[in-house]
Amino acid sequence: MILDAFLCGVDGVLILGCKDGECHYVTGNMEAKNKIGMTSRLLKIIGIDQNRIYFGQLSSAEGTRFVELVENFTKRIKEIGALGTEIKEDKEELKFRLEAAKAAVEGEKLRWVIGKKTEFMGIGNKYGEMFTRHEMDRFLDGLIMDEVAVREIQLLLQERPLSVKQISERLKIPSNRVLRYIAGLRRKGVVDMERVDGTSPLYRQL
Amino acid sequence: MVEEKKRYILEFPDISAERQSIQELPVEERINNFNEVSLGFTEDAAVKEAKRCLSCRRCLGCGLCLAECDKDAIVFEQADEKLDICVDSMIITTGLERVCSPPPERFGYGRYANVVTDIEFERILSDNGPYGGLLIRPFDGEMPRKIGFVCWADNNEGRGESGIKSLSYAIHEAMLAKNKVDGLEISLFLPDNDDYTKELKRNDGKVPGISTKEGGIMAIKEIQESKNLIVQWDENGNAREDEFEMLVLSTMPEPATYIIELAKKLDINLEDMRGDTFSKEIYFSKVSKQGRKRSEDG
Amino acid sequence: MGNKAVLIIGGGLAGIQSALEQAESGNTVYLLENSPGIGGERLLYDEDSKTVDFVSPDLEKVKKNKNIRIITNADIEKVEESNGKFDIKIKKRAIRVIEERCDDCKACIKVCPVNLWDDENQGLSFRTAIDFFDHVNPSYNIVRETPVCQRTCPVHLDIRGYIGFIADGKFEESLALIKEVLPFPSICGHICPHPCEEECNRGRVDYPLSIRDLKRFVADIELQDALKPKPLMIVKGEDKGKKVAIIGAGPAGLACAHDLALLGYGVTVFEALPRPGGMLAVGIPDYRLPRDVLEKEIDAVSVLGVEIRCNTVIGKGLSIDDLFNKGYEAVFITVGAHKNQEMRIPGEDARGVIPGVTFLRDLNLGNPADVGERVAVIGGGNVAIDSARCALRQGARDVTILYRRSRQEMPASDEEIEAALEEGVKIEYLVAPLQVLTADSKVTSLRCIRMELGKPDTSGRRRPIPVEGSEFDIELDTLIPAIGQVPDMSFLEESSEIELTKRGTIAVNPDTLETSRPGVFAGGDCQTGPGIAVEAIAAGKKAAVFIDKYLRGK
């Protein structure tokens, strides 16, 4: 949703929710907080200023606070500038990255893990292990980075077959890392080798 | 590998890359008293240092695989199982794959992206391996046309034998690679050592199309751009050099640590037992004297 | 032959062939493999299919053979030989996937969010936390290893957990997590040689985490807060009405006392020296472990009701038999290794020759020896370094450590060596002592010889060999030999029925730490030879578990 807004060209997204413990849906605001936190991490990874998203919490009685929040946020977005100013490449590149980020967010891995965050830090995982915030963040950072890269690769391969070298040059991800992702995708039956061009195997999305 | 991991870390600006240092008593204030030298971390430094922890990954216990599994085949709470058995004899035929001394640094292993060990190369060759049987380089997934195999002699006592074994293994892999890719150029570098030359002669019939260089390697350098490797070697006193797309280093196979311990415990000499390391498996015979006798009977 | 049971270790090509041979001759075969799948890794080239791999037809035969039991993902824990047979204990690691139900649909690996280092493929690719290794012969499994740091730590501290809490700023939670297993976080935080840091994965990227100093940070917060004491959470077990005697108030003894007291036993610790703490008190100098840190953590043990009797020597007057007669139902011997190993060179007993452990003990107990101006220390361990740094602090102007191998082989920890050098200690490598030269039976100088390194010995270190004709003399006022410590077992009477090993340490059942005499347990340096404090603590904790088991069984 948030990423759809950015894809439509908005410069910032302000989300307002209830204060902790005051949610009509009990934990709805906590879950929103987790998801928005993840989305802003994602923005950072694809090179967009993460301050373009803000999650404010207030109760319905705080009129002045509402005005203050909105004013501050608008001011902040004005300072950052129009969407895409932080990326040197053209509009197409911005769209491409946002599409990949959107695919990552909508993928089951991120959705599932982020949905478990509160549980992991409160009552523990399947093994009964509790996670510290640091541990959870460290894991999410890695997962988001992997997911974005994999989605970018998949988007590229949907268009035409490419070699590891070509993907690496296009995405500016080191080629040995691209190779690992490709090998993993091949193993999972998502990607396969199409043909060999000279000394380069070309891969395509299945 | 290191480079790659570095990038992985630097992705997260909230991790301080630098190790935080503790405060210490200056040297001049230490002499003539017994005050504690180390003063420990400040709160700020401690938190920064703690944030460097990678929280090493392993199964997250998130249950997504179980949610996806139609067959309900995943049991998170399964515990380790203990088994007690009683046997008359044992046969040890364990593999060597994970217990190999790292090759000396001068060959660039770990620093140069396209220098691999023979064990890694074996995985690359395997249809079951990481690249599904494609013979490609770990740096960029390109198919090499020119590969160098490097055997080296270890001066450590007792390793000479396994060093020579590693030569036959290199030849074996070179042949597999040649069979896989038509027109692949392969060079085999040997240390300047008579034993190796002899072993090579013994293998003579088996190495068609592989050019051997017996003078010993002087230097290996990586080309910045292509990550190809320049190998310098000695040929009858003259320095020669050539460029390769990938190098395969021999490793000295060693039996697994727990096998060494087991052997010690049962008082058997591993050297006697060391058999055909070529297949990456040590064929020990029966390990008890009684057992061994049985094996001869059988 | 036939009707025998055979264990084959290794499920590779050779193992499979042997298994079939053995099964055909009528034997019962156990085929044990370390990895999750059998088949091995040998590559063969198949002319027909042009594939390079090993798919042996024997594999199917092995799987179908009723006389062969395949045990994968398993390690041998223990082998014992008795009556010409082997009793073998095997640990089969949980794979967490029921093979019979799995139909290899790959759904799980598609969604698994965890990318791990792929061991099976030498790290060339990623594997997901749930994955199969072999596509011909899929064997799904979940990797859930304990982190390396935790695995390396002798008491298996949840390092990832407590460091995560520090990163979150939750220091109290962090310390509570440490204290669940480790009774002396501050002591370990100051002096642990941190084997965990050697293994830390971050070290492969840049530098390992300073795990030890982080522990010290949270532990010290509590010590400094002592002025405004917080209610201490102690959950003490019900009083068991049984008494345990512990001989030696070192780290092993105190850790054992701590755990037993929590379990509800009455514990008395007998200590020969005037101060409790063992080597922590009399071996480690104050500049590494300040006295108040040590005392506060020992006090925390006393608070649990443990009685520590100092200046009480077991042996003459109060034997182990006496302890049992006095109503103690179990004894834990943990007397440490406080006897200096002799150099076996002429002149060793001259005045001015003070063994390292003696020198440090006298200093720590408040009667420091006068070392004069020129001091030589012999040895390369932490006792040698400690002695040298203490001699410097005692006013010696010229302190030299002589070590017979090179820096690389030196067992002392790097940071200690660095600190000693910083403070002005000189280290001469590849030098061995030959003879102590004396005047009026007081040391005047030391005759030494230069060494060179030869082939590796049994310890894996290269053996030093004397260089002929390279003898030289060093003038000195004090010589401190510190080439190793051994346990002093002279307090054990012959009637004690406690067996020793060839090395002079106490022989125990390694599983339970019980000695040859029922009800008597032993651990720490007196059982293992000189080790590090956290290993002793681990031994003490282990002893507490088995003493409890023993007393409950009585």
C-alpha cells in the first residue's frame, strides 16, 4: 500500500495510528508499526530517504498534536525534495526499484516474518527462543536485503535472459553475490539456464 | 569471500564497523602499583560494540515452512536421539572433505576470487553441486576456458604422502573437467620435487591434453579488472608467466578429528590405515585387532 | 562367519560397499553417516549420460537391505571396548523432518527466509535453513546449530542473547541472562581468556566482538550499584537436609558450592590458604582482577548460606574419612594445581630462585619477595607474563622473559604479551636455561643456550632444539621459573582410595566427575591439569549436577 503510493508518485506518506494499548483491534497498531518499520528499512536499502514515511501515534482528542505532526511532516518532505532526488538515475530506475520493493513486501517471506515479530519478542518462536530487538533487526536487515536483490533479479529476468555479469552490472551488486542468488533460485526451480552465450550462461525466469 | 561479507556488513550504517576499544590505564601510571590496567567500556562504547554482533543466523523457528508443507512433515520439537549399540567390529570409511589444512596464503586462497580448493572445485563439477553441474567461476559465473591446477609440497613432516595423493586427485579432477567442457585448456603445476615427478610418471597414461609445469610456482597475482590470475613459474631456471581464468589448489587431506581421537583411544596407528585418499575416503581396515583378524578371515 | 554386528562409520562409496559385503555374509550392519544423506561425494564420470556425479546402484541396494540399518546425521559420542566387543554411544542430531512424509515438493525451501552458509557445498552457495543436500537422494533437514560462541564457551553462555540485550540498552536483562548459568560474571568479565572471541564469526569480517569486555560492562554496573542494593532475586530450592564438603575455594569449588546451595544442600568449603578464590586470589595479580571484584562475587556465594573455612588444610588431622564421619555425604575435591613444575637444571634450589606460583602467591597474600633490579622469568604461559609484570611493579628495573620457542608457540594470551611489552618487559625467544650460577648459594646469573625450531611434537608445536656452542650468561638478582604447574596431591592419604592418573591428576569418570571412591567427585585443575577459570567453573557446575544426582539416588 505504502509502496503503491510511492509508485503513484507521492513524495511522502504519513500514517497515523492509536497510541500503544489503545487500539480498537487490540494489536492492530503494533502490527502497523512493525510493517511500517520494515517498509522504511526497505526504502533505505533501495536508496530512498526513509524519512519519507512517518508513523505517528496519537489519540482522537489530541487535535493540536495532529496539526503539529502534519506540519512537521510536510516541512520534512519539503526539505528532502521530490521523490527520486536521492537517486541519481532516471525515473525508470526509481520505478524499477519500487516495483522490486513492492514485490518483496508482498512476498510471503517478509509478510510472515514481520507478522511474527511481536510474537518472537514476547513469547518466543517455535523453539521457545525469545529474540532481542537487536537480533530481530539484524535478521530483518539481512532478509530485506536478500529479498530486494532477488526480486530485482527476477524482474530483470522476466524481460529477457541475462548472464550473472550483466545482472551484476545492471544492479551494481557484486557478481559473486548475484551468482549465489541465481544458484539459489535455480535450485528452487524459479530460474533456469536458457543457453550459453560465448562463455556466459544466460538465465531466465521460469 | 571476505570482500563479499564486508559489503554485507557495510550495508547497515547503524552498525559501527570499527571495533570499540576499551579504556586502559596509561603505561606510566601502571608501574609501582597494582591498580587494574583495563578500565572497561563506557556505556556508549558498550552499546556500539554490542551492535556489531551479527546474531549469527540459523533456523528462525518462524514456522513458514510448516505452514507451506501439505504433508505436515516438519517437526520443530524433534530432539536429538541417543542410540546405544553393541558391535563385534567396526569399519571406518569416513570421508575427508571438511578436514583439510588450508593452503598457504601465497597462493591467494581467500583473497583472490577465482582461486578455489580442489574440494570446492569438486562441488562445482558435481551435478549436485552449487551450480548444478555448470563449470563456472565463483566470482562472476563465467565459464573459464583456461584453468590451472596447483599442487604444492608441504614441508610439514608426515604430510608428504598426502601431498602426493593430492596430485592424483588433481589429475582426476582435471580429467573430469576436460570431459565436461570441450576445448578446455588445463595446466598442472607441480612443486620442484622428485616424488611428484615420479607420481606423475606413474599417472602418465592418464593425462592427455594437460600441460604440466614442474618447476614450482614463484608467484600468483590477480588482475584487478577481470579477476583472472597471472601465474609465474620457474622453467629450467627461466621465469615464465601465463594468465588463467581460474586456479584450483590442492589441499592435504587429513582424517577427521574425531577419527584421530577414536584411533588414539583404540590404540591404532592411522598411518597404517591410511589407504586410498584419492577417493577422498580413508579405507581403514577393522580397528580392533580381533576385528582385523576377522576381516582377513572373511 | 556371519551373525555378527558390524558398525561402518562413513556412508560414502567405500562404506556402502562394505555394508553390502558385510550384509551378504550374514552380518547385521549399522551404517553411520555424519551428514544427513548417504552416498558420499566421490565424483565419477558417466560416459553415457555425460554427467559427473556419483549415483551408485549400490545405494538403492543398501536402502532396501533389511540387514542394514542406516543412521544418518549422527556422531559417535563414545566407544568402549569390553569382552572383545564395542559398546558405542551414538548421537543422532535431530533433522526435524519426517522423511516418510516428505514428498520432495520443494515448497519449504521456496519460502524459507533464512539464507545460511552452505557447508555441504563448501560455502559456494547459500542453503536455506530447511533444505536438502542431494537432489538425487533428497534428505531434507533443518539447521539449528548453537552459535559458535555459545558452543565454544565451557559454560555455554547465551552470548548472542546477552549481547543483544546490551545492544537494546537492557543491561539488567542482560546480566540476568548471564547469571542463569554463570555465577561469576564479573570475574569472568575481567580475566576470561575468551575462547569464544577466537571463534566469533564477526572476526572473519573484521574483528571479533569484545565479548569478554561486554560481559564485564554489565557485571560491573551491578557491582558499582552495590551502594543502593536492589532486592536480589534468588530462587533457592527446598532444604534437602544433606551436607556436602568441598575441598578448595577456587572457581570450580565456589561454582559447585553456588549451584549446590541453590539446590538446597548445606555446603562447607574448606580452603587451605588464608583467602578464598584459589588461583583467582593468589595467582592472578590485582591489576588484572581487583580484589574487591573477587570478594564481592565470593560474598554472593556466602549469602546463599555457603560456609567458607579458610586456613583449613585437609589431610593430617582432617581427612576425607573424617569429613564423611562428620556427616558430609559427598565430597568435591578441587584443590587446583599450585605446585611449580621443576626445571631440572643444576642450581635450581639456590636463594633468589622463586617459582612463579610461589612468587605470585606471596605477593597476593601480602608478603612480597624482594626481587632486586634484574629479574629473569622462564616460561611462555600466563603465569610467566604475570610474574614478569608483577616483578616490574615490585621495583625491578630490568625484567626479561626467556622462552624456548617463538612468539607463535607462546601459550600466553596475546593481549597479556602485548601489555607486558608495553610496560617494558623484554622477551627473548628461542632461549632455554642450562644452569643457575651461584655465589654463596645465591643466584648470580643464568647460563642459557639458544634454540632453533625443529619438527612438530605431539602437542603440534614445533620442538625446540639447542644450537650447539650458543651458550651465554645473563646476570640477575632473581630468577622466576614459571614453566607450568601441577596439582599437589600429597594431602591424599593412601587409605583415601582415590586413584590418580599417570600425570598425577585425579582420575574420574569423565561423564560424572566421580572418582574411584563413591561419593567423592573431583574437577578443575587438579583433575584436568592447569586450565582456564571458566573451564573450572564449568567443571564445578557439572559436579554440582552429578553430586545432586548421587545424593538423590542415595
